Amino acid sequence: MVVPHADRTSNGRLRGILGAALAGKTPDKKDCRYLLGFPARSMEAGVLRATANAITRRRFDNAGLMLGQVGVHMAPCDGGCAFCAFAKPHTTIRESTLSTEESIQRANAFSRGGVTGIFIMTMHRFGFDWFLDYVSQMRKHIPAQTELLANVGDMSVEQMNSLKAAGMTGAYHVVRLGEGRDTHLSPSQRLATIERIRAAGLDWYNSCEPIGPEHTNEEIVEQIFAGAELGCCQHAVMRRFPVPGSPLFHHGRLPLARLAQVVAVVALATLESETVRSIAVHESNVLGLMSGANALYPEAGEPEESPGNAGGEPGESKEGFSSALWRRSQEITTADCRNMLAEAGYDKVVAGAGKGRVLAHPKD
């Protein structure tokens, strides 16, 4: 392969980095900082995104992937994260718990929509025995090909082994940007939990997040490489949504063009990883899918007959949560994500081991 549109830039160093990436060589940290140094609107950033897009299509056989999420318990959280809608110092959230019956319904709607797995989410501190029983009940009523995954606080290896025995296959856990500075949590403890996930034989899902306009190229690159070097099964990028009243609100929101540039660097930085099976962008968007991502996170499953009612109105009172809560918008459904993947030119969605769901492409 040749570097897409390389003839439109005279930058020899850029052509060299991207040419090596097309040949399967991962750029080093210095080169990745260089790639992030271009303005997101520049020709150089455009060539970077086009190259990462071409690499991802070849790497993952032009197949997309979707992972759902069900927030089962929310409450003011003492993690104190300056970017989080649940942090005690500034949250307006009231404690609530989603019934197992409702969780099972939502999970089955995700399964009908073609997700490979569903993240079950709680606050940083949660009742483990309650959560273990919750997962066990869900596992009994969800199709076997749909994986159950954890997105919770720090845990012991023994607890992870119990979840694995109950049918969980993986967990999302991240040493976030600004961990220990913008949060009350310990970076070393977060890292220890990641190591325990791996030790328990669970798939580890990682992300470079939550990115804001103030984060430096150095911070971003260090976080990207930490995930790649520790052996995540999925790397991802997520931008921070400004939470009113939170300490980081004044920084605003990262533009999608810049988010896509980071996605492209993640795609290149994980090239030689033997564990990475997909690259995700959150929130779900087509630009990210055209810049090196092939995985999306729908917030709701397959809509009923009235798709407009699938996620409710922003601020509507209901049990459970998804990331639409802090976006203050309707939930992105599996149907929405399949449409995005088709619009971006993906041929199919991975739907379980060795299986795929062909996408219906929009007519020209």
C-alpha cells in the first residue's frame, strides 16, 4: 500500500512515519507526539487519518464491532473525579438501581441489535456480592454469544475470578488522564486492578480518556502507549463532556476533528500489538470510523417501533444510566451505530465468534 494522498504533502518525515506504518511498523512515542502536533484541520492531519483508516480496514477485514452498556446502579460517588457527572462535590444525581428484569430486557435489545458484548456499569464503590448475583441472573437470560463485561471500580483477583465463573469474560478499567490529580483515586491502585484483570484471564478493555482541550500531546501519548504495552484487547478514545458545575467545565469540549486525530494515532500505536482486536471511538461518530476506529458503543439496544422513544428526552427521570446522561442527549442505539458503520463503508458487524452481520449500505 502507498500513503493515501501522500503526494499532497511535502513533509518527508510524515511520509516516512506513515509509510512505515503501512508496512506494519508501530511509530514510537516521539513520532506519535509529532503526529499529534499538526492542527486537526491541516492537510497533514488529514493524511494521517486517511492512512489510519486504510490500515484499520485491512487489519480488521473491514468489519465493525459494537459493545453495549447498561448502567445498573448510580449514586453520588466519592471518587471525586473532576470530569464526572457522578462526583459527590458537584453531582445532581440521586441514587437509583435498575431492576434485573429491566437490565435483562435492555441487554436482550442490545443482543438483537448485533453487539458482541455488554458492559454492566456501576459506581467506583459498589456491593460486590450484590453485583455478582446481578451478573449471574443476567447471564441466565441473555444469549450465550453475547458477552457480559464489567465496568466497575477496583477489585481483587478473587472477586474477578468469581465474576468469571459467573459468566463475565472481560472488564473495562483505565488509569484516566489526570488520575490522582483530577480524581481522588490512586493511579497505582487503578493499574493494580488492570494487572488483576489480566491475571484472572479476563479480556481487558482500555481507552485514552477523558480527553479535553487542555491535555498535552505528551499526556495523551503516554496514556496511549500504556494501554498498548499492558496488553489490552481493545484500545479506544473518548472525549470529555463538560459537566456543569464541575471543576473542568471551563475547559470546554474537544472538537471531533481532534478526537479523530487521536483515534488515528491509537490505530498506528497499536499496530504490532498481539492482543488488540479493535479500535473504538466514543461517543460514536462517523468521522472516528473514517480515521482508524472500527468499534462503537451504542447506549441503547435495538429500538422498538417508535425509535424516537428509545432513549427518552434529555434529563428524563428513569432508572439506570448510559453515557447519554452526561451528554444530555438521547441515547445512540444499535440501529444508529449500524447506520454509522454502513455510512463509513464497513461491510459487516462482528456478531460473536466467527459470525458476522452484513451491513446494508446506503445507495449512492
